[in-house]
Amino acid sequence: MTTTTDVIDPATGAVFTSVPSLDLAATDAAVERAAKAFPAWRAVAPGDRARLLRRFAALVDQHVDELAELEVRNAGHTIGNARWEAGNVRDVLDYYAGAPERLTGRQIPVPGGIDVTFHEPLGVVGIIVPWNFPMPIAGWGFAPALAAGNTVVLKPAELTPLTAIRLGELAVEAGIPRDVFQVLPGPGRVVGQRFVTHPAVRKICFTGSTGVGKSIMAGAADQVKRVTLELGGKSANIVFADADLERAAASAPASVFDNAGQDCCARSRLLVQESVYDKFLGLLEPAVKGFRVEDPALATAEMGPLISAGHRASVASYVEGSDVAFTGRAPEGDGWWFPPTVLLARSADDRHWREEVFGPVLSVLPFRDEEDAVRLANDTEYGLSGSLWTRDLGRALRVSRAVETGALSVNSHSSVRYWTPFGGMKQSGLGRELGPDALLSFTDVKNVFMAMGDQ
Ligand code: NAP
Ligand code: MG
């Protein structure tokens, strides 16, 4: 039986629509349709598959505003961010549309015949998406999966299903067969968990909490199912005394408060060299106080509300009893608002320094020298992202190689660029999305030897 789930606007707390919520039988039926659609989809000529993906990208482009408005309403994203996110789906589709015609294997010299490799699609790929970036994270999975010749079942988060459902409709409009890409809204414990146990699902791409990610990895062992995991983060922003402190301070707020801090790449640990610690906090304070938290539909908004009441309570629990350096402002009244907040860590043992808050909370700690900075940055089970600020090229190279993290930026806060690999070290994840290599993780290598035979 299929029920429905209410969808809430986090800026007001009001229910504004509802969507179907699939049960186990409906999930099984969808997976079986996806499995049935696989042989015909993998047989589509590479150029035709490319054309369908480009058409899908063009339709997303025509609907950027509509998709962005849905995300503002459903997830409280700022309109500027939401337009970028819809544009990112378009760009990722265009990028991987180039893949089907270039998915070449090798010819390996061997005696007695020829040897060639094929990158075979896996079958049905299950993509499980969290609520923090519903559009991009969906696209990073479905675009390369479809390009490589797999069929896809995608489960959006219950809190944020609307843009995924719309993207599913646009795919059909673009001519992609309905059963090749299906969006299945429903609870993680039902729909998502079934991706783990259903034998026709051959790979899972999961983004979300480390706890659920571990359970998916453990469950996948039973069928030796492929997994890509993008989990939590507690990334460091390391500011050395020789850096352009004004630029580093001006850009630090957005590196952690963007999307209200609900970003696995948030630079939520700020490490400042002790010789410039006071000066840097002096530069940071006006930048934090000037961060615009307002109705996310306004073009000037830099930050909207948190996703839910429960999540706001969780974020607040990190601030209670901690040393607050300063805070920004947030609207009062309805909606799940929380002000940008800067906390001074007493030591690297503080809960707010160690755990992923996933809200607009920045923890600050001074460090002595390069070695101390690297030690503190690596003193975490996570390793997703991070930044470092210095004018010394040698130091930039040394620290870049020493920090155990999957995506690092020097004198900027860039993490996600669709041309380059993205993913975590340590418990931040497994595998990489985006960039030239992600495609191959939606395939298995088949080696074929053909004997030359006797003359
Ligand atoms: P979550 O529980 O891991 O949810 C992520 C996705 O997994 C959702 O689609 C969820 O569905 C689904 N799911 C939940 N339980 C599942 C299960 N047993 N089997 C299969 N799928 C399952 O994350 P959350 O509860 O939304 O957020 C909790 C915390 O996770 C956050 O505070 C943050 O620290 C972290 N997080 C990290 C990221 C990231 O980008 N790395 C993203 C989101 C959250 P439903 O939501 O529909 O149940
Ligand atoms: Mg959860």
C-alpha cells in the first residue's frame, strides 16, 4: 500500500504539499521494472544514449528557475544556491553525456591471440540521497550511472523529495524510458534498505550520515554489492600567519555557513596560527555579523533556515554551555532559524570541535606551527574536505600532502567541481564521485581473450 508524506517549508514550518511514500511491495515492483529495462538500455547505441542525456540536460536547463523555486520552498536553500544546484545537474548530465562514446577498454598484448577489456554496466544502481543537497547529489549518481548503461532507482530523502520527482519527469520528457530512471520517494528504512537487500540492485551510491553509511556497507557485504559512500565531515580551514588574512577572514563565513552549515564539506573547524589569532578573530567578527540570514527566496539571502525542528534542536545542543565568541543574526518567529555562531574550543576534546554539527556553527582553535596545524587537522575520524591559507608555496604543497582529506583547496574554499574527483578519506567515505574516473565505478571490467587458433 502506498501512503503519503507531508512536505514542509522550513522557512515557515508549514505543510504545503504531500507526496506518495512507497512501501516494500512498490519498491520491489520498481526494482523489477528497472532490472527488466536494463538489457534494452545497455543496448542503446552509445551516440543515442549520449543524445538522450544531452536532451535531459537541455530540459533541466529550461527548468532551472522552476527547480530552484521548488528547492527554496522544500529545503530552505537560498535562491542563488538553488539555481546553481539545478545548473549543476545540467552540467553533470552534459559532462557524462560525453562518456558513452568514449567508454573504451584496452587491447593488451598477449601470446596466442588478442585480449580486450570491456567496461560493462552493472545492472540496476540504487542511489540514496540526503536532504542537504537534493539535486546535485542525485545528479552525481544518476548521470554517470545512466551514461555507463545502468538503470537507476533513486530514493530522495523524505524531507526533500520534490526536485528529484520533477527531475524524474523531465527525464521521461527527454525520451529516457520510464523504467530506466525511476524516483522512489519513501522512508530510508523501507525503500533505501530494500536497495541493500534486493539482489537485482548491483550497486548503491549512498550520501548521508556515517552511521547509516556503515550499516549499508555491512549489509552490502552479503551480496558483495558495490558501494560508493559519501558520509560526514569535520573539515579544517587552516590559516597561517603569512596568509592574506583579509581574504581568508572575508571568505571563512561562507565556507561554513553556506546552506546553513548543512554541508558535508563545511569548514567547521577553524585553525588559526597563534601569532595572528586575535587579529584574525577581529577580522572575522564583522564578516560573521554581516552574513545575511533571511527569507531564502530573496536574491540577497546568503543563508536560510535549518531543515527541520528536530535538526535545529540538535544544532542548539552544541552551543549550550560552550564559549560563544560572537554570533550573527537570524529572523525570529516561525521556521527553523539559527544564527551563524562562532565557538571558541577549549581544547580538541570539545564535542563541538569533534562532532559534525551540520549547522551554522564554527569552532575555533589556535595552533603553534605547521606540524601542530597538520596534527590538529588530522585528529579526526573524518577526512572529506578542507582549506589552507598561506602565501608560501612550499608550505602549501607540504600541508596539502599531509592533511588526510579527499578534497583540499589552497587560498579558496572550493570542494566540488564536476570536472574533478570528490569524496572522502577515512570515515568520510569510500570511492569518488564526479570527474573522469567516477564513470568506471558504475562498471565492472570484463577481460576477453580470443585465441588465434592453429593455422
Ligand atoms: P541519514 O539518516 O543518513 O539519511 C540519508 C539518506 O539515507 C536519506 O535518504 C534517508 O532516508 C536514507 N536512509 C536512512 N536510513 C536508512 C537505512 N537504514 N537504509 C537505507 N537508507 C536509509 O541522514 P539524516 O538523518 O538525514 O541526517 C543525519 C546526519 O547525517 C546529519 O545531521 C549530518 O550529520 C549527516 N548528513 C551528512 C550528509 C552528507 O552530505 N554527508 C548529508 C545528510 C546528513 P529518509 O531521510 O527518507 O529516512
Ligand atoms: Mg536519518
